[in-house]
Amino acid sequence: MPKSHRNKIMIEGITIDGKIFRPSDWAERICGHLSTFKNHRIYYSPLLKPCYKEGHRCVVVAFELKEKFPELFEHIMDFAKVNKLVITTKEI
């Protein structure tokens, strides 16, 4: 299956109760697990990227992360579940 048709998971920075999740840099902290720093700039992995949806922070998790880094994938999903964040799966 081509990468463009693979499912991705979006973890939104909003709880299932509709509250904005804090701290405000939570998405960057999570994505920092696979980021690199070069020339005074941070580069996020294509497997784990911060983004915005309707004005609130989100994290896009490529399903490949589960294959390549299963422990990190489970950690991120557990974090989202414990904090009751909105999780959606879709093709991107």
C-alpha cells in the first residue's frame, strides 16, 4: 500500500469533554521524542508531527510508528487515553 494511503492517527489537544488540554506545548513535547536538531532548528519526524486543527494543537501519528517504535507508540496512545484526548483515525 502506498504511504499516501496509509492510515494516520490524529490526537487532538482537546478532551472528550471539550476542554483545551494544557500545557500548551504538549504536542511539541511528544513529537520531540523523534525530532532532530540541526543548525538551530528542530526537524520533526514524518512519523510524529505536531499540527493545528481548528485552532488547537494536535499530533499526527503515522501508523508506521507502531511497526518501527512499538513502545513509543504505546506510550503516546496511553498518554492520549489517560488524558482523555480526542483520537481519530483517518487516511491523510
